[in-house]
Amino acid sequence: MKEDKLSRRHFLQGSSGLLVALPMLPSLLPRLARGQSVTLPKFMVIVGSEHGGTGARDWYPEGLGGVYSESILNQLSKRQLFSGTDAEGMNHEILHGRLRDFLSSQSGHPGGDVDSGQQRVSYILGAHLNPYIDSMNFYRGIDIGPEYAGHGVGVISGNMAAVANSATYRNLPKSPSLDYFLGQHEKFYGANSTHSVPRLFFGGRSLSYDLEGAPIGGLSANQMFTNLFSKYDKNPTKIALNNDRKLLVDHILQDYKNLTQGAYGLGRKISSEDKQKVENHVGLLADLQRKYVNTQSSCGDVVRQPAATTLEDQIQILVAAYTCGATRLGAIWAPIGSNHPNYHDSVAHSVNASEEIRMIHTNAFRWQSINVIQKLLDGLRNAPLAEGKSVFDQSLVYWMHESGVETHSGSSVNLVSFGNAGGALNTGYFVDYRNRSNRGHFKNQTGGHPGLLVNQWYATALHAMGLTKADYAHVSVGEQYGSVHHSNQWPRANAAYHGHMNHIPYPDRLYTAASNPLPIVVGE
Amino acid sequence: MRRNCSSLKQRGFGLKKHCGLSYNKAMQALALRRRNMLKASIFAWLTLFGFGCSESNLNLLDDIVPVAGFSEGAEVKFLKCEPTERVERQAFKKQSLRLSRHQFELTIEDLFMSVSKDRQLVDGLLTQIKPQVSALPVESHLKMDFFDSTMTVAHVEQIFLAAIAAADFISSDSSRMDKIVGACHRNLTDLNCRDTFIQKFGRLVHRRPLSLDQLGYYQQVFQNDANKGYRQLLVVMLSSPGFVYRVEGLEVDGYDIASRLSYFYLQSMPDEELFSAAEGGMTAAEVTAQVDRLMKLPVVRKRLTRALANQWLHLDKTHAFDTNSAAVQSMLSGLQVAASPEQRRLNMIQEVYDFLDFMIWEKQAKFEDLFLVSWVFPRTPDLAEIYGTPVWSGDYNQLVAAPDGQRAGLLTLAHTLFMGGHSTRPIMRGVKVYEHFLCGELPTPEDNSIPEGIVLRDDFTEREKTAAITQHPGTSCVSCHLSIINPFGFSLENYGPFGKFRQSESIFHPETHALKGQILTNRSVSAETEISMPNLKRGEVGRVKLSNATDLAKALVSNSSARACFAKNVYQFARQQEFEKDEGGCAVRAVFQPSANQTIIQMLSAIAQQPEFIKSQSHSGVLK
């Protein structure tokens, strides 16, 4: 098979036959920065994982013993977010401390001594992530909202309406995912961006949603390669192929426009809903067409080999794409780190059946931590940008699960982030945003207190990428990014079982704050 | 959906003061109102399903309307069907539908068969586009794949690439072009050839004659690159909105109705007879005639059965065998007939097709019959071993009956019972029965944590384990599991994990144990349980005691909810659209209610003859 090759720069050898080039093209920088001094571009990667339900023991810092104890809490710094004992609730005090202080080397874990006795944050975030301890943030108390919202894939990336198991959330206004929104925003790429593919995404399930909130399918490594690099491809055969396809898409686009313009005949007027559908289709065709536009630019040496199909290939493509500026936004749906044939039923939803099942689940996340997170971070860190900085130095990578430590719980959804995005974020923290005075939450579980709305995390991510509240206040109803299920009604019908204490879990003040970036991590 | 009290009060129950009470308290209070015991019973049913399991209920029980044929005064919460709302609630939605993946493939098959009459050519073409068709995304979270009409860039791209693959396959071979375009394709200046092809092929692609503007546009496409004009035309047409979507105008005409009929019965484009009828405008009488004709076609029998089975019973989501489990491996090796786990899985799916094919078309069964027969259809020895029967020859004149009392039709087919693992998974079985056969909706559990203080002994039966975890007093699990999920699942405990009838359960050592895969002990199983079902004929909620799956089957078929659920599923399948919460009552009732002896074939025929099926909505939502 003939290689698609663009030669001029040096290569890194991939493990599965994928070769990618890594140097940042300084020529890209002026386009990205128009000031006197060079402003380095920013990058973001969203990593999502199915399920969650990791269990407190294996996810939370081991230095906390898996659950909080007063003695541990006393070691943390406190900050009062809200005060008062009125109907709006009670004092809301958050806690934070240096994550480094939580490193521990606990022995006797059922998973074995997988880190060879080294200190680590937790079993899942093992010693392999220690090099990132000071550029990492560990969050507790980021909540999906006041009602259960199972399998909220879209919640991970900013579309609160993309929730599988809750009609309440599905009926909320849809919003684009953060990567799509940023990709369209002139403040991120500039008003005259020539990015043919402003974002990339891969994995078995889409984390990316367009402006209508419709999911955008994931890509194979080969597809991704084509999307990202074909515009730099000078291979005559490829150019001819692209020209052919571009022409065809032109024709098809016109065919769709004909439908809305009455060319399908008298009496064939379509409804306004269908017109909207056709317009959406035209937009998708335009997206498709961008793939087939060849330019005379170059993006270093990027070589595709026949079998570029693995996760490692995809991560290398992402790193190469970031390095040469082909895109600066990515979303990854992490593959399940287990080959169990009935993972969903027999493992993820049976974690309490036995310790062995629990460890299959835990190790699946640890696998992701090593094979997705660490490799991604290493790739970005080893990718030189400019001025002695790496792509990682300008990046925000965050890893969020569908649930918190208990499967199907949207309370304290599992979330860690890496990178300070060019100094935009304070890092190296463990932050607990829960209001530990408030018992008006899901079941009477250990540590079950309401925290802050996940929209504040979206605001944080957008802030890290250089946007302000004014830039995203129009995305949904309200000023926050994405929808909120605004309800301070509690408890639910059967919450009598949960041991609630008639506290309002999400008083109005939290909705008012939903458009703000998270304290501690931003500001100071 | 949770019922609220005000709506009950509006219906004359006067029960608002009881809202929010527990089930028991509500029952006690209601018991005092003996003069209105009937209504109290129904309220208890609502309480059970609407409050106890806070977000679950039977969707069908959505309003209280009289049901003909039941005793005087009895009222049943059923699908809403207000005459004044009938029009806007039942008609097709205004948005055109996208072809499902399977329909896209079948339509391409029928399109090129219609033109070429060449099976070999079409098979070759289908092979060419298989990768793109397989890559078309299918939304797996929805109840029916049909309900997903989302179009993403991945859909657009795969459709485009499939069109290119098909066009390249045809245009790269002159003999194939002869069959699709005609021998005149060799002369690229033969404009008559071009126009004839555009009009003939375009009519099939768009499922209606082309307008002059369309003809003009496709002529332009051809002329833009005349050397490969036919190839370009094929790509553009196969990607066109008229092909990819079922585009309907505001004024529905005969062609729209022809497509509605064809995508229900054929799962594909209209055949020539439908085209001919469409040209005449498709009167109601013509629709009836076409339905009668279609229902006799072997291709309809095959495609309709398979598509209905796939969509209703989610066959594409059939579990795989958990071969990582030592217990599963042990159980598989304990079977006499060797077969790969995947082949076993496929054989179970095939049996569902065979079962429904026989029941619907040969036996001309009523819905109830699906649950009351003891026939099984094991085409292969591995499945016959599960049933303890001979292999079925495939001949409907030589049916195979399971041993007496062991099987209850669809409810106890191996596919229905199989959950992939070494356990029977009563919860999953119960949910399956509740959702598939009663259209119940359950909230996803908030978490999977085991309540504190629960001890699970290794020698617990699956039933004991399930009850211990989910029926622990004071937990949020109880409301759904105790009354709804578990009883349905427990009634199937006479069938092992692979669907084999059993009197005792082989309990394996835990998978963490050194002796995993080995049997720890054998214990007798019990399928005795008690479920809550509304007795519609007596107008009260009853606790129905069950001894086994046959009892459950009888309870289901003696309750109108199951039949209405089936009708709702079939109607949604026919429309390819999901009813919104309050929609569908009139249509479903009209389809399912005319006669207690109505067969499934009659039901399938009746749907397409509903006024709502063949009419449209205008902007104002009023039928024209």
C-alpha cells in the first residue's frame, strides 16, 4: 500500500506503524497571535469514560483513606463560599489542600502492589501520574444537578441534554460540546481561521455535539488522519481524489438546497421542521467538504502507514495535530480497559458482587489512566511548542466519568484535570466543593453532600481557554454554559429512604453562581 | 411519569389528601371508602406503579377512559383518546424520517434489483457498500433504532462514501452499466439516453416522478463531467434528500402514502404496484387493496417479521456469552452438544425469527397465543439440548413441542431467558418482561451499592441473593424491585442461565475462589411469587399468585395492558416514530380493540388503514 507522505521534517516512530512528526511550526504562531509579543496558543483535550462507579477507595486519594474523616479535614484549608442559615441553606464551606500532601503508599490493596511501593495519589491515578502531581487538580463535589441523570455522556463535554436515562435532562435545551463551541468561537481560533477541522474526536461514543446539540460520530485513526492532514497532502492521487469528492459534495449540497427552494415541484413544499433538517444536513455536508480541500500549506512530516488503528496511534495523531496546529481541540471517549464480554452488566453494574468484580472495574480505569491519560500527557509534554515550552504547558486535559464513585450517581462526578493552560489555572490542588453541612442529597451515603453545579466546571474550562462569561452567556437559557435543571425542590418522592434532612441541596445561589469558574482553581 | 394528585381529583376520586402517603397507608385509607372500592383499587395500582417506584409506571396506563367490553362502571387507566385531541395526537410528525441503516441497505438492494433484475450484480454491489453501511451509526440507547432520526456528519459521510462505492462498482464495468443505464450509455452524447436514465432511475430513487427542475439539475450534474456523467449522477442521486430521507410534502399525496406503506411492510422503497397505485392518488380503497396484496408477499413476511422482532425485542442487543466466567465455561463444557458461544447466540436469535414467522403467518396467531404455546423451534442440536427436544426440521408441519408444562411461548424461548452470564439474573429478566411486554418504564437505579448489614452467603441461590440486595427494608431499591422487577424475574427461576428447564440451581464457587468454575452445591429453586396486575375485567388491582412461567404468561395475556403494549409497539414500529407521552391512545386502541379474536396479521393490516396512517399534518396540525 502506498504511503501518504509529506516529507521535510523529522519523525517519531509509532508503535503500530504510524509515524508522526512533532515539531511545532513557528510559522503558525503569528497567525495565532497578533500582539507584539507572541501569545502562545492554547489546547484542550476532553477525556470521557463510561460508567464511573470506581468506588471511593480506589478513586479518591488514598491519603484520605477513601472517605473523609475529621482529622483529615482539619488539615485542609477552608473557605466560606456562602454564609447564612436562611432558606437558602446554610454555610457552604469548601476545602482545599495541596494534592502532593495526599500522596501515600498504602499497602495491602486488593489490586496488589502495582506501583511497586511508590507513593501515589490513588490506586487508579497511580504512581505513573506522579510527574504531573503539581499540574493536576483533583475535584470532589462537582455535581450534575438536583436530579439523578444517569449515563450523562454529554455532561462530560458540556451538553447537559445528552443524558440517556433521564427525561428531565433530555428535555433541557441542547448545547454544543465545549470542543465544538470553542472550535466555532473566533476568540479561540481567530475570526479568519483556516482550520479545516477545528476539532477532533475519537472513540466508540461521541463526546462532541454540534450547535444543535446533535452528536458527531467518533473517528478511526485513519479517518482522523485524513481529516487533519489531507489538506497538507501534496500527493497527486490524493489531490485528485479530494477534488473529485469536493465536486460531488458540491452537487449534493445543491440538491439539498433545491429541495428547500421548491425545485422538487409544486405541491412539494416541506414543513419548517424539514427545512431546518435540510439546513442541518447542508451544514454537515459543508463539514464533510472541508475534508476534501487541499491547500499548499505544510504540516511537517506526517506519514500514515496501513495499520493506523490503535489507541496509541490516535493519541499520536492528536499530539501531532496539536503540534503542527492542525487543530487544538480534542475529545476522546476512552475505551474500556477490560476485555470482559459482558462488561456493562457483569462488571460495571455488578461491582459490589465481589471483590474480584470490583477489581476488574477498578483495573479497567487504571488501564485508562495509564494508556489514555499518561500517554496523552507524555505526548503533549514531549511536544515542543515555542519559547522552551511544550504543548502540555498550554493545555487543559480533563478526565471526567459518567458517574461519581458510585455507579449511576451524578453526585461528585469523578473529575481530574491536568495542565494550567498557560497559567490560567491554579494547579496541584485537591478541592472539595461539597457543602458538608447540607444533608439534602442522594441517599444517606458516606460523604453524600451536594456540591457545586457542573456548569462551573465548564466555565472553568472555557476560562482556561481564554473565554470570559460574556463569550458563553448566550449558549443556553441563563448565563451559565449549558443547561441547568433548575430545581430546589427536594426530596424526590422516595427520598425518605435517603436520610435527607429537609435541606435544599441546590439553593438558588448555586444557580446564580453556575456561570462562574470554580473558586480556588481560578483566581487568587 | 409520575401521576399527580390533582389529575386524580379531577377525575372524581377525591383522593388528594392521600397523596404522598406510603403504599400501605394509602391502601388503609382507601379501604375505608368501600363504596368506591373500584376506584380505590385503581388508585392502589397507580400508587404502586406511580409512587412506590417513583418514576415508573406502565406508559399505557396513562389516562382513565372506559374500555368497551368490561363490566359496567369499570374504568381503566389507559391510553388517552380524547376525540378532540385525536387529530393532532395521532398523525405522523412533521419531520421527515431518515432511513434506518437496514432500510438504507434494503432500499439500495431493491432499487438496483428493480432496474437490473440481476441478483449477482446486486449482491456484488451490496458487498461493495457493506463497510460503509456497517459504519452508519446506530443509536443503541433507544428502545427502537427506528426512533433515532438524528443525522450526524458520520451518517452523511458514510452515505456519501456508500454512494461512491456503489457508483464506482456500476460505472467501472460496461456490462453492469448496460443493465443499469442501457447499452446507450456508451454514447455519451446520447442525451435521450441520459434523460431517460435520469427520469427512470430518479423516479425510483426519489420514490416519485422528478419535477422538471430536478430533471434540469441532474442534467447539469451529468454535463459537468460528461465523461463520467452517469457515475456522478449515481453518487448525487444516492446521496439526495429524496433517497436518504422519507421527505413528505405538507400535502401528502399518493407517493407519500406508498412510501409509508412500503417502509412499514417492505422496510424499503415502494414496489412497482405501489408506484402504480400512487400515480392514481392512493384512495382509501386502494390502500386496503395494497395492504391485502403486500401481506401476501413472501418478502413482506420475511422482512416484516425480522424487522419487528429486531425492533421490538432488540435482538441486535442480545448478550454475548460471558466466556471470562469460569462458571460459564464450566456450564458450556457440561453441555453435550459442542457449539461456539457465538453460534449458540445466533441460533437463539434465529429461533425468535422462526417462532414469530410461524405464529404470525402460519398459525395466524392472536397476540395472546405468543405466550400460550409450548412449541419450540430449535434448528440446531445445541438449542434442542437446551429444550430437551429433537431438532426442528424447519418444516411447519412437523412442529416440536417442549415437554409438558415447561414452556410458555415467547416468554420462555431461550433468547428471552438468556442473559449472558452464569446466573439467571432475575433482575434483568424481570426488567425485560416489564419493559418489552408491559411497556413499563423504570428509573435507572441511583447506585448499585449493597445496603449495609447485608450478608451474602456463597450458597445463596440467585433468587435469595437478589432479594437480599434489593428488597432490604428502608432502601430505595425496594419500591421498584419488591413489587415490580423481582416478581417477574423470580417467576422464571425454573429456567437456568441458558434457558434450560430446571428444578434445582447449581451454585458455583465464587469467581474469586480457588475452586471457581466448580459447583459448590445444588439447591432447589422456586418460581413461586406474587405480582401486582390490574384486573381490568373486575376493575381492580389484584395480587396474582404465580407458580411458574406458565402462570406468568397467563397473567400477561389475561391483562389488557400486555396486549395494548404490543399494539403500541407495533404501531410505533409502523410509524417508525415513538409516541410522545400522551400520544397514540386512539390509534392503538383502534388497532387493538375491535375484536378479542383479532390476529396479529389483522392487526398489522389494520394499522395501515387507520386514517392517521394515511393522512398528514399541515402547519396548523390539522389533518387534511
